Amino acid sequence: MHRVGALVLTGGMVSALVPACTIHLRPSDGDEIESESAEHPPPAHPDEDSETDDDVEDDQESETMSAEAEAAYDELMSIDPHEVALKTMAASYAAVMVASLVETQVVDPATLDFEALDALIGQHAPAGWDSARLWIESPEATTLAATDGIYPDFACFNEPYGCPQTTECPLSNGEQAFCMVTHCGTGECPWCPWGLGNLLFKSWCAYGCLKQGSLVAGAYILNTRGWGPSRPRCTYW
């Protein structure tokens, strides 16, 4: 365990940062995924040099997705959308909770190195996943999953998020679950009761993880300032 003199740790921090409140869906960065052109018709008289929103999204998908990401995208889209929504929302929930807990405890970010920061993320990761599992059992989570599905978000590949397109989670049999980024943000998620000061973390990235056509795990990566992406933190469904 790394000792960091500038950390202020309080035993009741987790309970203090998990309020018993109703979480309401709000718009946030990266929430809009590709939609049918009928829902987003082009302007009546677009400028010749301008691009429609659909053109931008199509270019973003074709130019930035790796072959592995395209395969994961196709596989993820074949799974029950309600299951995908619930489990990937949980990954976002856990990511923002853990990032908020870590930022709350650090008095002076300049005193940290990446190893110490990674240790703090790992310290709070179990509490983040436990809270996320409880949250997805709530009626509100079920309603959100039924009405606001979460699918791979191509905006997450680019700035200001800078999420790795894919990551992996180790399975008990020694194999790996392949994970596709599904959502991201710079300071909050729509269904999370915490915000971030962004002193330590540039963004958070949530993933759905697949094996043989099933959504077997969830993961998140916290994109740190100065050191880049953290190691993925995984949970298994």
C-alpha cells in the first residue's frame, strides 16, 4: 500500500457520497448516438461547405473505428438492448462514483504519482461496483434502460474524452472478455448523483464486455490528467 501524505481519508466517505436521492436523466456530453435520418432531417437549405449531423457521425464511425471495435460493435448491437442499457449504465455509475471518491480525498494532486493514484482507484473500485449493482435494481434504472438505451458512442474515441476504443477483462478460465466503449463524460453521467472537479481525471469511459455473444462483464477506465488512461476496472455479470 502506498502512503501519500497529502491524502485525507475518512472512514465514512463512501456512505457520505452515496446519498439516498432520486437520480434524474439529464442531457450530457456524448449522450446522442446515431439515429435514423427521419428523426434528424437535414436543414432545408444547408450550406455547400457544411456537413449535417448525420454526415459527421458517419464520418466519425468510419474513420475512427478499428476492425476489432467494429466487430465488438456488431456483437454488442445483437444483444438485448435493455440488458445492454442496464449493465453499461452501471459501468458509468461505478466510474463516476469512484472518480468522485478519489478526487474528494486528494488535497494536493501535485503530490501524487500514477502508482499512488491507481492504488486509490483500486481501493474504491469494489464500493463503486457494489453501489452500481444496487442502483440497477432500482425502478428508475429499469425505466431508464427501457427508454434510453446506451450503445457504443463514437464521440468517446475523440477529444475531450480520449477513451480507448476497446479494452479487455480477464475471465476465470484464463481467457479475456473483449470490451467496447459505450459511454463517456468529462464531469458527470446523466444518472449519477456526483460531479467531478476534474483535478485528477480528464474523463471517464464505460465499457460493455463480450464473450461468445454474451455480455459477461462491465468495465470502466478513468482517463487521468498527466498519465493517460488508468487500468480497466472490471465486474462480472
